[in-house]
Amino acid sequence: MLKQTEGSQAVAEAIALCRPEVVCAYPITPQTHIVEGVGALVKAGKVENCEFINVESEFAALSVAIGASAAGARAYTATASQGLLFMGEAVYNAAGLGLPIVMTIGNRAIGAPINIWNDHTDSMSMKDSGWIQLFAETNQEAVDLHIQAFRLAEELSCPVMVCMDGFILTHAYERIDVPSQEEVDAFLPPYDPIQVLDPAEPYSIGAMVGPEAFTEVRYLAHEKQLQALRRIPEIGAVFKDVFGRQSGGLIHSYRTEGAETIAVALGSVNGTIKEVIDGMREDGAAVGSVSICSFRPFPSAELRAALAGAKHVVVIEKSLAPGLGGIVASNIRLALRETTVPVYTVIAGLGGRPITMSSLREVLEAAGNGRLPEVQFLDLDHGAVEHEILRAKQTRRAGPTAENILRNLGQSAVVGNE
Amino acid sequence: MTDETALQRVKFYQTGTHTVGNRLMNEARRSVQASMDRSNAITSGHRACQGCGEALGARYALDAALRASDGQLVAVNATGCLEVFTTPYPETSWQIPWLHSLFGNAPAVATGVAAGMRRKGRADVRVVAQGGDGGTTDIGFGCLSGMFERNDDVLYICYDNEAYMNTGVQRSSATPPTARTATTPAVGDAPGNIFGTGKNLPLIAMAHNIPYVATANVADLHDLEDKVTTAMAIRGSRYIHIMVPCPLGWGSASDATIHLARMAVESGLFPLFEAEHGQVTRSKKIRRRVPVEDYLRPQRRFAHLFKKGHEDTERIARLQRMADANIERFNLLGEREAP
Ligand SMILES: Cc1ncc(C[n+]2csc(CCOP(=O)(O)OP(=O)(O)O)c2C)c(N)n1
Ligand code: SF4
Ligand SMILES: [Mg+2]
């Protein structure tokens, strides 16, 4: 049903429609509205046969999900930022055990300095944990990806993270089509586990594995992701049959025909990028964009094809690998290793900094003119940075960097609801 | 205590051994292990050290739980010796469904299993979570406290060998004062672990007001089984803390495991008691009180206390005072019940 609603609320309703059996949650901004929404639906008896467990940490949240999933129940949790790091050990464990848990990430920066606003550092920290990572471009896609995520996870027995931009999506009110129970039931069969704790057929799960088999186990984790590479578009197609709209898939290309400069990005910023592309196209520039929906598995072949005609690839990414540059760009460079196309990194939107159309246009034009450095920080305040570098040179006991920069900006720190 | 056991009272003790003879007992009162068709959670062939108290404790505890649950049992295991020595795959010793996730999350995983079972219409399947003292009192403490606080339907068993054994005998918050471990070496003015540290998990468990808390010990396997059986008859969070000597970590003879476990109880250092909803309901009386020295001396981890010519009498006395305080607190002397 089409309605004007908050992204988090719509996702909560989508989760409920997926008939989870165990939901565990620990609060962290900007994930809170999602789990509150699911919790309210469970408490009101709107989710048949479901338990909502308030746990003492994210580490426990995912651990409870691990236990529930191993018992054969459909399990869900959600987190963000520090919470994802706090559960880090269990994130790898859930994937290693092959448990099809679905988890929402309300993408948020990671401290220090503590920051509640959006970027992708949290999800990127777990990119190689063995989870499938799907990034939603819109709230409609966030809703749809969750429904697809359970099917994908359970088919492959592999956990799936659905990543949606904190605040930009989680807290945005817009028109969203939340499907009906009948539609979801037609698309998502009940969970039929490949392994389950059952006294009638006892086996050990999570045993010690030595060098004699560890590589093979890890290889199979890789192979599972390669299978997902095939299944994600197929599931997207089935989804379209049932729900009548295209959602998910590996990548989405936008006006890439004949484009010389192509922007690549994950998540909601693609909306802004498309606007910029439209404007530049109108002015005759040969530009286009590609949105990556599936970051893990990484769709190398699809990206190679989508970027085949480009002379410049500009990766707009909301995370930073200090000492290297861009994480997404590194992955794309690997995909394009047989070409000589330059791949630029634009680090943008860190800790919630707005990514403006004018700044985006500037970098795309600079790339077209061959004036873009390999790694560019969008709208970096060079003055503030240089001031701080100089100050730190002058005195050993320079004090805390973040606080100094804020003082220099003549602002007092605005602390949100951590 | 039944009339019958009261009648048999004298006969229970075989001269010189202090063990309760299975053969002399009423069949219903015999240990699970004595039965031909005993439940069997862990088969032999695992890789524990000779004389491992943890292997013994786990087998008795889980067999009792298996029997109490009519075979409908799942075990969740924290990382540690028990996990490692039972499952160098494909040689798993577990005859029941068993799940190991991480070192610090066994209580939460068990909560999840219990919830999952309920949702799958299998509330008859009972869940036991288990871990070593390190996994329980240190790294898994947050998850355990959460599990207690929510009163989740799990029996958690801690096998306390008083150090991180699996990684080579390092200090945990259950390591007693003066004990030598790899991280509390027997050097300096006060060799071994220091006084004034550590935590008492059974008391902390009681502070959560959960329905059942008990301590047990591998020297009294009947008592251990009874406590597991009692715990299994209750729904909600239950905690059993079992002292399990570790020949490797303690520097004790592998045939001294039972003896040391008994000395720990008889000296008062390890009180055996049960508590319901935060109140101690029963304590097991000391049968023949011994000085702490009888417990400490056979263990090389305490050897520095007994150096020839300069015994550390002051710190031995301090350990004795700890034992005396336990005896007082848990009322460990006085009239004993028949076993
Ligand atoms: C997060 C994490 N930290 C450390 C370890 C290493 N580790 C594995 S087992 C173990 C010791 C276990 O000690 P305890 O819980 O007392 O059990 P025991 O082996 O003594 O029975 C340690 C430190 C680990 N596996 N995971
Ligand atoms: S080190 Fe100790 S606890 Fe571990 S197997 Fe050996 S005796 Fe048992
Ligand atoms: Mg230990």
C-alpha cells in the first residue's frame, strides 16, 4: 500500500511482513526507529509467533540471533556504527557458521570523534566478514531489499546486511509502497534450514577446524558469494514479477550510454548524483552514473561492462581507508585492472557532511578535464586543516585534534543523541 | 532423604576412601553413570588431559541434564578447553546437538537457541550453556548478566578451574590469591596472584534474583547430579558453578583431581550451597574439616608458599581466614544431612 511514512517505519513493517521469529535489538542512533517499530508490532501481536528480545549489547543481539537461527528460527537484528563494531566478532562468526540472519545497518560514521551522522565507515569495516552487503538507494528499495534479503540469505544459508543511509533514509518521510502480507508470502517461503540443532539428529556445529580443512571452508564461503552474484539479479527478477517493480540487483546504470565520465557510488547519494548528471547532460556533458547495490558480493564483471566506454571513473565514497584512500575505488580499480581508465576517489559525506550538487558537478567536471587528483576530499576545509597542522608543529602538547579544530572553527561541539 | 537412605547411612562410606559406594546404594539413588543404559552426552575418546576435572564435571552434569530432559537437550559451549578437547573435528565427542559460537557469547547464543526452540514449537528442548571460568566470569560476564536479568530459560554451567587453561594457564578473575599462573608468576615479594581481587560469580548470580544458583564439585558427583536435576526441573535462568581441578594448570597429579576437589570443600575454600531467588537455601556441611594447607600443598601453583625454611605463613593464614569466613557465611559446620 502506498503511504507517506518514515523510512525506518516502512522497514519495520517490511520486517514484520517477513514473519521473523526472533528479533533482538540494542538501541543506537540512527537504527532506533526501526527496532522500535518492529518491537511495537510484535508487542501489539501483529507478528505471529515472534519474540522480541531486549538485550544488553549488540554483541549479545547478534549472538542471540545466531542461537535462534541455529535452532531453525528466522532471526533479525539491526544496528549501526559503534554497534556494528561492538558485535564484530559475532558478525564474522554468523557468516562462518553460515547462518542466514538478516541485519539492517542504519549507516553512520565511526568515532572517535564520536559522530552520529551518516557515512559508510561502519558497513565498510565488515565488508570482508562473509556477509552479503546490499545498499539501498531509496527507502522504497530499503523496504524491497529486506524482503529479498531473507530469501537470498535462506537460499544460500548466508547472512545478509541491508545498508541504508542513517537519517538520509532512516529518518526521511516519503511515499513508500509497503507491500501486503499476501505478496510477501507469495515471494518468501518459510525458512527451511540446511542445519539445525535437533535432538533427533544431533550434530556438532562450530567445531575446531585445523589447517587440513580451513582453506576449503573459506573457499566455500567465497563460492557462496559467487553464487549470490548469480542469485541477486534472479531474485530481483522474481521480485519484479510479484511486486511489479524493479528493486535490488547488482548495479543500476544511469545515462551511461556514450558517457565519458561516470560517477560510481553506493546508497542514497545516487539520488543527488542523478540530478547532477541530468543537469550536466542538459549542458551537453557526456556523463552518467552507476549505483552499486551489491557491494558484497562485488559485481566486477557487471561494473566492467557498465564502465566499458568511460574515459574517467569518479568514485564518490562515504568512507576512507586512511593511508590508502578509497575502499570502493580500490575494488573498482581491481575490476578495471585490464583497462587504463583512471579511477578517481572522491571522499565525500563523512560524518554527515552534505554532498551538494554544485560540489559534485565540480569534481565531475574536473575529472573530465583531467584536473582531479587521485584522492580528493570533497569540500575539505583546507584552512582548518593547515591551521591545525601548523599548531601541532609548534608545540608538542598540542592537545586533542578534533576539539582543536572545533575551537578553531569558533563553534562549540554540538552533541546529538548518542 | 528417604527412609531407605537413612537406614543405609553407615554403609555408604567405604573405609578409607570417603566415597559413597554406588554398589551399596539403592538403585534409584545410584549415579547416572552406574547404569548400563546411562545417558551419554560426551563419549570417551576426547582429548582432555589425564585427570581433567572439567571433562569429568561436564560429563556428569550433561548426562544428568540429558536424563532430566528426557534426551531433549541442546548444549551451547563457550571457547575453552571443553570446546577444544571435545571437537577437533571430525572427532566430536558430543552425542547431543552442540553449538560453539564464540568465547564470550555462550549465554546469549543459548538465549537465542531457547527462543528459537520455543518459536519452532519445541519448548520441550532444554538448553544448557557452558563455559570455563574465564569465559564466564570475565569475557562472557556481560552476556551472562543479561541472560540472568531477563531470566532466560537456560541452565548455565561454569566449569571453574581457576584460570585460562586452554591458552596456557593465565590468570582469570576466578584465580585465587597466591596462585601462580603464567601471568601471575611466582616471583617478587608476593609471588602469585594478589589478594583483594577476583569475583564470586555464584553470589553475583544470586544478586540477579534468578530462580536457582548452586555450587558443585567433582568430588561429590551425586551432589552434582542432584543439583543439575534440580535445576532442570525449573524454568528460567539457572546457574551452577562447578569446581573442576586441572592437573595441568594446577601442577597436581592426575590422580589427585578428586582428592583436591574434596579438600577444597573440606577446607571451606569452596563452599557447596544452593540458593533460590537470591536466598541460600541449603549448604553442604563439611564432613571432616581440614586446614587449607592440605588443599594447597599438593599443588605446584602454590609451591612458593611452602618453600623449605621460609614458608609463607602469613599468606597461608590469610587463605585460611578466607576459608573460615566461608564456613561462617555459609554455615558449613554442624549437623550433616545423610547423603
Ligand atoms: C575473544 C577471544 N579472546 C581470547 C580468546 C583466546 N582463548 C580461547 S580459550 C581461552 C581460555 C579459556 O579459559 P576458560 O574460560 O577459563 O576455560 P578453560 O580453558 O580454562 O576451561 C582463551 C583466553 C578467544 N578465543 N576469543
Ligand atoms: S588443561 Fe586442564 S582443563 Fe584443559 S584439558 Fe587439561 S586438565 Fe582439562
Ligand atoms: Mg578456566
